[in-house]
Amino acid sequence: MRNANSVPKATLQRYPVYLKALRKLQKNGVSKIMSKELSQFVDIEPTTIRRDFSFLGNLGKQGYGYEVDKLIDIFNAELGVDFDEKIILVGAGNLGRALLNYNKWDYVVGEIACAFDTDPEKVGSMFGVQVYHMDTLEEMMPAGCRIAILTVSENIQDTVDRLIKNGITGIVDFTHEHFKVPRGIVVKYVDVVSSIQELVFVTNSMNTTSSDEPHPQIATSDQA
């Protein structure tokens, strides 16, 4: 991406939202869109959209708008987003099942191609996704797979080491357990408990604010 280090974190977090909307628009036959029109799809201010897009170059023309196909091509090229990205899920327990049943992967980053679990009872099809036993990881992992979602609760370090040995370079971690990875491996931690604790703290702070005083501004991931 051009000047990636200068792109605000909040802007980066909005890019998948834009891409998902653009792919839906493309599927529905829309070829051109104005920032004001896109704003209605993503619930983000047009000025914010134009600013976010400006980090990727001059993508549109004033009074003309943006070409949907061109925007999608630029996101794919600049951000490395691949609609055909094959993701694996490791751990098909309750959380894993919920992720497999999640129906909003389309138009963003590809799909969960398959899942793995150590429980023989979970082997088979689950929400249309094939679940394999962990013993077959090396054999059944999709070719070129780079990303794994980790929801296991046991032998986490050994599982991570095995995934990396088999080509995984990015891990979405739901385990809440500490593990080590070598340089060059990217880990995205998802901690629902910490998020709830943060919200409790923020809402308690707001509730204790006097009603005749303005509430403090709370920064969110949607702010640039």
C-alpha cells in the first residue's frame, strides 16, 4: 500500500467494510457510485470515505464518482486482499461452530475452506464446511493456505508450531492463551472478555458523569 505507515488504524479497519459493500454492488450490476451513495451502504460519512480512499491515490473524479470495478481492483492490488483466500479453522467446538455458521464472509476475504478438530465425533460436514481430524492436517490443508483461525483449548503451542510448519503465516487467536511465534508470523488476538470489561468501564464512567455536564468523547475504532 502507498505510504502504509501513514494510514490511520481506523482507516485500515474501514477498508474491509468498503470492499464488502463494493463487491455486493458489483454483484448487483452497479458500475459507478458516488461517495454519498456509498455512504448509505456503509453508514460512514462521505467526507470520511473520500479521505480514506485518498490514501490509495486519486480513485475518483469530482462529479463523476468512483468506478466500482476499479476500486475493487485497487483494493486487491494495494491491500493484498484476495477474495479466494482459503482460511482454515482449528477447533470445531462451540465457538468454532459459531464461526462456521457466520454468514458474512462473502465479498470480503474469501472463505473458511475447512476445519480441523481432535474429536472424531466432529469429523464430517458442519454448516456446509468439511471438518477433518487433526491427524490429517498435513494431508487436507488447502494448497497455499496462509491464515488459520485458532479456537482450541489444549496443546495450543504445539498446534501453533504445527500450523506454522505447514505454511500458516497469519493466526486469528481466540484462545486467550500465551504462545510464541517466530518473526514474520502475524497474530491477531480476539479477546471478547477484555472488550466487555472495557465497555463496562466506559459505561460506568458515563453513568457517573453529571447530567448537566457534557459526556466525554469516547474514541472508537470507527474514528479516523
